[in-house]
Amino acid sequence: ASSGIGAAVAERLAAHGVHLVLVARGADKLEQVASRLSRRHGVTVRALPLDLATADAPAWLAKTLADEEIEVEMLVNNAGVSARGPVLDGDPARFRSLVDVNVNALTELTALLTPAMVARGHGAVVNIASTGAYVPAPYLAVYAATKAYVVSFTQALWAETQGTGVRVVAVSPGPTKTPMNSRGTRSAEAVASTVFRALRGSGPAVIDGNVNALNAFLFGKLMPRRLALAIARRVMARSGV
């Protein structure tokens, strides 16, 4: 929550008077965001520096919240990392860390915190995925695969929680300008707006932006997979990967 989409969503929530618990690796930047949001919007903001790639991080976070008697009304699983380049040239340890953040931490936090929402009969889980979830992405293979997991997992959880009062949705941005992606064309604030529209809806998955939604439909559903992969490979190669 210290930058990019996470910070934009936190800003929007704080503006609605929501008290926040923010998590990110960088303690200094996280504290700055927490202090700014608290001053600007008059809400309580708790900053918890934490590396979600660490195996025991989700359990530690859930225990900390329980010990401080903090009830989580909304869980936004936004933390994510990427790795560009061919799989064959990649660092296996980096791939493991990527999966730990994008898949394992998201899954564990959802499993740890959602049952209390269901017991109370209200709450929300927002999982930030990617348009890369809708077609395999050469040179972003591991990242796109983790985001495909996020969409599939969220859709299944959405079905499991029907009638409980808990809103579950995956939001898939396309290329968004963030510290992780300087080449992005869409703003983090636009994605935050889509998150709020998704929360007001009822479906299990939403794609941010009309162009992104159209591309996901064309490449993910209409176009033969071999052709979609060939085009994706060429586009990624031209981008300098």
C-alpha cells in the first residue's frame, strides 16, 4: 500500500472515512503514506512493514490483527511483483519469491481473514489480478501465470461465498503506471475507481478499462491461442524484453 495501485485504493478508502491497516515492505515510505492519509482524512491508519514473500508473513499479520482486536471489513490483496525476461534465463529463486507474494500470500490471507467476514455476514475481498491472466504472456510467463491463478481462485471463492453477505471480486488492470511498471499507460487512480465500481457490482471478475477488456476478450476468447501467443511474443520482444 505504499505506492501505485495500493496507495491509490488506500487514498480512496480513507477519503470515505475508512480506518486502514497498510502493509508493504518499505517501512519509511509506508509510514509516510499512513501519516499523510491520517492527517488528510482524519482516519486511523496503522502501518505494518512486512515482506509478504516470507513464509510466515500471512499468519503473523492475521495474528497481529487479532491481538489488536482489529476486525477486517475489507481485504485488498494488492501486493505483487513481476519478473520480465525468458524463463530459461531467469532466477528460479526469484520465481519462487514471485509466486510466494502473488499466489501464496494472497491465498493464505484470504483464507485467514474471510471466515470472520462470513461469520459477521458482511465484508469484502478484492484481489488485484491483471489482464495478463487472460492469455499466457511470453517473457512475463511466471507473472501472468500467477495472475491467472488469482482470477480463477477469486471466481471460485465468489461462488463459494454467495449468500453470505461477503463481496468477492478480482480486478484486472492492464499496463498501469506504477513503480513496478514505468511503461504503463493507465493511472493507478483510474484503477482505484474501477475497484470501487467492482465493489458496487455483483460479478466475480472485472477488467479495468474498456480497451483492456476488449483486448482480453479478443486475445483470451476469440483468437486462436497459437496466434494470440505469437502476437504476444512479438509485442513483448519489441518492448525490449
